[in-house]
Amino acid sequence: MEGKARFIFPAILSGIMAFLMTCVITFINLGAVDGFVFKWLRAFVIAWPLAYCAALIATPFARRGTALILARLEGKTR
């Protein structure tokens, strides 16, 4: 992935993951309480930038790991 896509893809992916995970974790911790949506969105606003930074850092390692796994599954050595 090159150019702007290198930054846009992790932003979208981390946004989706942070959105879903903060919802589930907030619900597990609090249940369906009054103000749930506000508390969830507050957690999401904090989590998304952190998830984005993590995605930017992890993406190159994940690509290399994926290539290594696929090479081994296909019987190739590096």
C-alpha cells in the first residue's frame, strides 16, 4: 500500500475496530445503564487515536508476518 492509502486504510480499520470494541467492553463493564451511549462514545474518542497509532506501527509487522505464514503454507522458504 502506498501514498495516502497507507494512512487512510489504518484510520478506517482502527475506527471500525475501536467503535465495536469500545461498545462491547463498555457494555460488559456497565450494562445498559442511563448514559450508556455518552460513556461509550467517550471511550471511543479516546480509543480511536490510540488504535490508529497502533495500526500504523503494527501494519508493517503484520504484512511481513502474513507473507511469512503464506510462504510456509505454500511450501516456500525465505
